Amino acid sequence: ESDHFTMEKRYIHPDGDVVWVVLTVRIFRDPATGLDQQVATLMDVTELKHQADELRTAMETAERASLAKSQFLAMMSHEIRTPMNGVIGMTSLLLDSPLTREQQEYVETIRQSGASLLTIINDILDFSKIESGRLEFESADFALRECVEGALDLLAPKVAEKRLDLLYEIADSVPGLVRGDTTRLRQILVNLLGNAVKFTEAGEIVLRLDSNPREDGRIELGFSVRDTGIGIAPEAMQRLFQSFSQVDASTTRRFGGTGLGLAISKRLAELMGGTMWLESEVGRGSTFHFTVMVEPVSSKPRPYLTAGKGNLAGKRLLIVDDNATNRRILTTLLAGWGISSQAASSGAEALVWLRESQPFDAAILDMQRPEMDGVMLAQEMRRL
């Protein structure tokens, strides 16, 4: 059925030497006589074999050394973290004791430095666990909304300090309860949100979550974290997810860090069955996207999300917020509840509508606005 074959084989000489060859055998049929002729070709590849063996041995040795180093760091995880947690915990207690202003400044510096060092240690240890294959994932039921809001809560103080808008939007299709690793998912979210806060001086940070059911019964969760920060140049985007790599690698760089956060987050997303990618423009912000796979879990509707829908259907609500994204999120949410809403970008605009006797059953007011805060606007609305 076949007129040729090729195989790799070895010959052992009488003196014990081994010669590796590639043997090719082909059949030729004489059309005149109908006789077959077999032609065999031997090509000596002994030297190539030796080189390949040496290269494989060197690679295996290097991999064993790298694996041993990663395993050592992974095994030392507890021993390294515990003293640092002790330092941070004791300084926090010390800050609650009677201290002079100067002593408080010293202790606060120790606490902040310890927290920064612990972050670096955590990144290095997580990276080592991933590299050594010792990172374990748990599979437990958890509420997606609580996971997302928990990540946002961790960043809220820093966001408030920088006077940024921190927003999130969860699509209606997203299940309430899923099975997966909530700790690792929150780790990815905190890393991406933390970077967004670090590199954004004004504007907003928006987290969006949607879902896509798969044929195998699992659910693909799609996250995006968008900011209005400094953005990333195209040439820097190529190395962004590489280990120990940063956009600004100079010794005088403004922003610190190990350069491991995004590399770890990308590997975690991949180990959870998803991927991560980036869209960015210098001066106009960045959007990080990532997906993970989870398993659906049947759950009962949560009263705090469904109880008020029937009572609110048909009502008219006034929304006053200077943030366009916030107005869009609230308008979409209320529309899903059967509520008619009208959104104003300023207090002055809302007051014009009220003076025109447009009817509203309730109002959602942004507390902090440049020209008129929520309390001032509410007082003027009541006066009208």
C-alpha cells in the first residue's frame, strides 16, 4: 500500500560504537518488466544526535535548578510572610497607644514600609508558586457581586483620597452564585483596580462584568477595568505582561512596584481557563480585559435586588450626576426595573426641569458636585 518509508535507527559496531542514521527505503517498479527495485539510503546523523542530547541535558539541568529555586520560595511562603505580618500588626497597635506627633510619624512610616514590603513578598511568592506548579485553586460556591464589591471596598479609601469616581456595572445575565476560586479572582481584580488608581489622577475608573454561557455547561465571565489615566504607549504594551517588567523601567520612575502584578494576574486568568488583554492610548487611559471560567450554581433570587421592583414600576425618577458613566449605569438599572428616569448633568439643569413642573416621584442626587452639592440641591428642590 505504501511505496516508501523513513525511520530513525541505530547500528552498533563491533567495537561498541553506536551510529545513528536516518534510513529511507523506496520501491521503484520497472514499467517494462514489472519487477520491483528497492533503493535504501542511509544518512549519518550521529553528530546531530549528540548535539541534541547535550542540549536536552543542559535544558533539563536548568529547568531542575529553576524549579528547585521556585519550590524553595514557595515552601518558604509562610516563614517569610509571618514575620512581616507581625511587624505590620505591632505597628498598628503601637499607633493606637499614646505617642508624640514625631513618634507617630516614625511608626506610620514603618507600617507603610512594611505593607509595601509585604506586597512585594506576596508578588514574588505567588510568581514562584505559579512557576513551580505548586499554586492550588479552590472550588467553592461564592456570590459574584460580593466578590466584586469586596475588591472595590479595598480600593475605596485611596479612590476617595484622589477624588476619583469608582463605578461598576454588572450585566443582568451574570449569575448571582457561581463555583470557583473567589480569592484568586479578587486578587486579579484588586491588582487591575490598584493599577488603575495608581495611574489615574483625575476622572473615573469603571469595572464592568458580563457573562457568556458555554456549550460544556460552564460560564465564561468577562471583566473589564477602564480608567482615564496616563495610558500606555504601543511599544510598552508588548512587554507589559512580562515578569519583572514595567512601562517605566528607569531608576527615577515615578511609580514603584515589582513588575510582577500583571504577569501574575495574566497567569492566574489563564490557569482559571481564561485570558487577559489590553487596550490603551497614551494620555487617554487604558482598559484591561480578562476572562475566567466558572461553574453555575442554582441560587434563590436575593430580596434586596428584587423586592422593590414591583413597587417602583411606572415611577419617574430624577437623576442628577456630573459623571456621564454614572448617569448611564443608573438609567440602565432603573429601566430594567420598569422605572422611567431623566438624567441631568448639573443641579441647574435639574432645577429648570422642576420649574417647568415636570413630575418626579423621587430623585437620586450626586452628593459632591463642583457648583452645587447634593444637600444644597435638595434644599432648593424642596423650596420649589
